[in-house]
Amino acid sequence: MEDTFRWTLVTAIAPVAWGTNYFVTHEYLPAGHPLYGAVFRALPAGLLLLVLARRLPRGVWWWRSILLGICNMGAFFALIYLASQLLPVSLASTIMSAAPFTMALFAWGLLAERPTVLVLTGATAGVGGVVLLLGAGSTSVDLRGVAASAAALTMSSCGYVLTKKWGRASDGPIATTSWQLIAGGVVLIPFAIAVEGAPPRLDGPAVAGFAYVGLVATALAFTAWFAGLRRLPAATVGLIGLLNPITGVLLGLLVSGDVLTLRQVGGLALVLLGIALSQVKPNRPTRRSANECRSASTGVELGQAQERG
């Protein structure tokens, strides 16, 4: 239990960092260049981690890195930006909050991690809490934005579970994260040139913003996320990811000086309850205790047979 709690704290670094990323991107990064923004976010972070890991992909990890880089970084970053342009933030975040369910389904199919009742209950509470926290009601819904959010949710959930599956016998989360970031950034470059033309000029605040996004919200966050995926069930990691919208809301309130409404407090409590439920492990008899029970039962039956004899 103590080891699970420790890795939960490590994994929580990722969604908290991603939650602060919204504010930094909105305030300091240049608008109108989502593809170049994704390239500037992924490539420097990947190169930095590669220097730390000092390992290149080998064998099947060349094509695995490209596939995971597209699912977890390249296409994911672009789809999330498209969804944020077409949908209210509350609705896009609510769709993405279904990650505990989608990750649980992929983990069930790819890793044979059967979701427990507690995890499913926690996921339901977490999604309900996000709805209360953000208020997902909207007068108009752009179906293209919904499709982009659903595609981002599906691709990232599948990519995270595949990272967990393939990373069990790999060179560690720093190395595999660096390969994915570099692959995702390189794949985006031709699309950025074709769609956005020349890269934007960056002033001092933008350079500082990209430094934070690259170092904290990407390099550190994804390394912590994939490290947690190695040691925790995928559905549990998906629930921890709900700290992302919580961080965004709390940071926004801190900057604006507003206070939480009663509905938002209830939503916050539901999300935290859902995460807490994912940490509870059902009591299952160990193999030793089960054998002892069978031995005791056999002894009783033999005694009764002797008495009857």
C-alpha cells in the first residue's frame, strides 16, 4: 500500500503539470501556431531526455517509438488544440475525463487488467465530479470538435496502455519517453511547414514559456506519467489524470481572485473520492491462506470419516 501511494504521488506530477500548461500556453505562447507549438514542446524535451538516457532505440523500438510518438504526442497535441478551438474548454475537458474508462478497456484487452468495481465506481465519481467542477453545459456543439476530442482520447488511451505493455522490458521511462517525444516532434515538422509556413518569432516571455512547457509540462510530466504506468494499473493512472482539470480550475481561480462555488466544491470532492477509491485494493486471500483453508477443511473431513468408521 505504501509503495502504491508513493507511485501515485509520482504519477500525479504529470496531470498537475499539464493543468498549469493551459495557463502558460494562453498567457505566454504565440497564438495561431499550434503545430509549431507542439514541435517546440516535444523536440527539445525529447532531446534533453535523450542526453540523460544516453540510449538509442534498438530493434522493434524504432517503429514502436514512431507509433507511440504519434499517439501520445504528435497527433494528440494537434487534436487537443483543434478541439480547444472548436469546443468550450469545459466540454472538451469533460470528454477527456472519460480517460479512466477508455484506459481500463484498453488495459483489459491488451494487458488482461480486469477493472475492479472500486475502480469503475471511482471513474464514475471522477467524471461526475469533472462535470460539476467545469459545468459542461453548452448551447451549441461542434461535432468536429467532439470528433477531435474523442480521437485524442482514444489514441492517447491506446498509446498509454501500449507504452505500459511494451515498456515492461525496455530501457526505462526516460529513454522511451525521449524516443516518443522526438518521433512525435519530427512527424509534425512537415505538417507545420505546409500548414503554418515559417516558424513564429519568439520573444523573451515566449522562450520562457516554451522552456517551462518543455521541461516541466512535457519532459518531467511524461517521464513521471510513464513511470507510474509501469507500476500502477492503467485505470488507476487514468483516474489520477483527473487532477489535470482540477489544477486548471484552481489556478484560474487563483489568478482571477474568485472563489469556488458550492457546485465546484462538490465536484472537487467527487474527483478526489474517485482517485481515493482507485487506491483501495480488495482483500483477496493469498495462495498460502487458501491452501491452509483447504488443508483445514480436509483435516475436518478425515476426522469425521474416522468417527463414522
